[in-house]
Amino acid sequence: MEHIYVGRKNGEKTQGGIYHYLYNEETQKLSLLGLEDVLQGFTYIALTYNRTRLAATGQDSEGHDLLVGYQLDTPDKRLKRCGQVRVGTAGDICHLSVNRAGTLLLVTDFVDKAVHFYEFLPNGAPGAFLARVPFEGKSTGYRQGSSHPHSAYFSPDDRYALVADLGANTVWVLRCQPADNRFDLVGSWRAPDGYGPRHIAFHPNGKYVYVLMEITGHIAVLELHSNGQLTLIELIFAVSPAYETVEGSLNAADILVDMKGERLYASYRSVQEIDVFGIDRRTGKLSPLGYAPTRGMVRGLHWGRSGVLYALGEELPQVDGGVEVFSVEENGAAPLQSRAYIASPQAFNFVVY
């Protein structure tokens, strides 16, 4: 059994908050267990590496951004709210991540043009505010008139935080020294104008970095050096036949490297599919393996411990929200096979236990 926690936005038919689902690998069935916590204005959710704590972002009754912490190491995997803090952001939190040690929370705000660092306490509560790091820049594409960081991720060794800035068309590298309350900008890589970096995935070796471009759908393969510098290895675009009918942004959304570092998965909302690439272990380069259609417009991807791929389709006017489960096919024409699906109204983000 695997537990899935889906954050839903407020809607006419659903209450904003975190909903608990269960996937049975034997029967290949997804089921809803219930609402874990009401959290209006939900935007993002993140799980610690050791799977004992969870954090989410939302808003209070006055419309202020919140960072909420939970304990998760209970026998029935029910969430226990442990504390919350107001976040000094601009009302458009778009990403949240936890470092490998489980001691830091990193909040990204699209409108604030900055990332915010907070402590994450052992008891599951968010702790003290540590730093706000702003960015500047612009490019030539859609939503690129100014800096708009879309996500931020800690490197596997927790030494760096990499920020995908869609507006500035740049990946920023911050050196993390929380003991000294320092998060210094030490490196960057700029994408070709109009590409729009959105999300980032690390190879398990910590050396290779994969950046998905929301606007054009390209994937940049970068090398992260020990001093925090980034160098480009390759820039790849896997052309699916469906892309030929898309005008404007491909609305690429999420990117994920498998646990063995052998395959990469990227979701494209405009064509409702997941593209699959093989990874060369020696060079980090990618080779297209194929693609799979999705039931929804996939905003998020996660691995299950059983080796299945979970995809969350967000609720949009033209498509329902929901969670889809895929098995990974080693042979055959299709690299992924859909195994289960469950509707989740107003679904926006999720994690898998």
C-alpha cells in the first residue's frame, strides 16, 4: 500500500486542504481515505526525505500566506498538524522544498521575485525565518518581463539550492550555510531567450542537473561543479507528433529522474503526455525513448516505493483534476502503461509516501 497526499484548492465542489488516498499495488486500485486537514488557499506540499514530516503552504482567513508543518510517522499515516507561521511572500507561492537533512524549508514566490528560507523543526513545526533572497532579470517570452522564480531545489548533498527563474530565463545557484544564516549567490546559467526554466531534477550522483523549460519544452542537461558553477552539457527537445499542433507555450510542467538514474520523465500539459528519456550514466546526456498519453494535464510527478510513477493532473476549465498511476515498461513500444486513475476535484499538487 502506498499513501498519496493531494493538495486541493478551494472550489465550488471541494474544500481546500490535504486529501489522503491509498494505492493498492495488488489490485491496482486508488481509493480516497478522506480529508486530512482543511487548508484554504493551498498551493504546494513537500515531504522530508525520511518521510516523517510534511509541510504545505496555504493562507489564513485574512489572506496571508502560511507555512504549515505536520508529523507523519503515525501507524495509520494520518497527518498531525504541529504548527504554522506566516510567510513574508507576495501571495503567489508556487513551490516548496525540504533539504535532505530535513532542517530547512525553501519557499518560492512567483510574484515576490524571491525565495525564502525557514527552519524545519524536528517536532514537525516550521521554525524561524532565516533569509529572503531576491533575483533580477528578464527575457523575451511569455511572463518574462521580470524575474519570476518558479521553483527551488536543494542539491543531494544540501550544499546548494538551485532556483529555476522562468522570468529571468536563468537557473541561479545559492550556497547554503544555514549555521551562519548565509545563502549566497555563487553561480548561474542562462537559457536561450524565451525558453523559461520551470522545474529541476537532480541525477542521484548529484553531478547532473536537468532543467525543464515551460515555454518551449526543451530540457537542459547541466553539470553542477563543486564550486557551484553550472556548465551546459546539452539542450534537447524530443519532438512528439502532438507538438506540431501546439501554438505558443507547451506548458511543460514537471521533471523527474528515476531512483536508479537511468530514465528521465517530463510532463507536457498542452499535449497531455509524459515524455521518457534514457540517461547515459557516463555523460548525463539524454536519448528519447517514447511518450505516453495522460488522462489529465499533469502538473506533478512522483515515484512510489513500489516502482510505479504517479502523475497528478491539475483541475482546469477544460479538464478534471486527478491522480494517474503508471507502470514502467522495460520493453515494448510504450515506455509507460496506465494502471489506475481517480478523480480529485481541484487537485493542484501532491506527495507520495
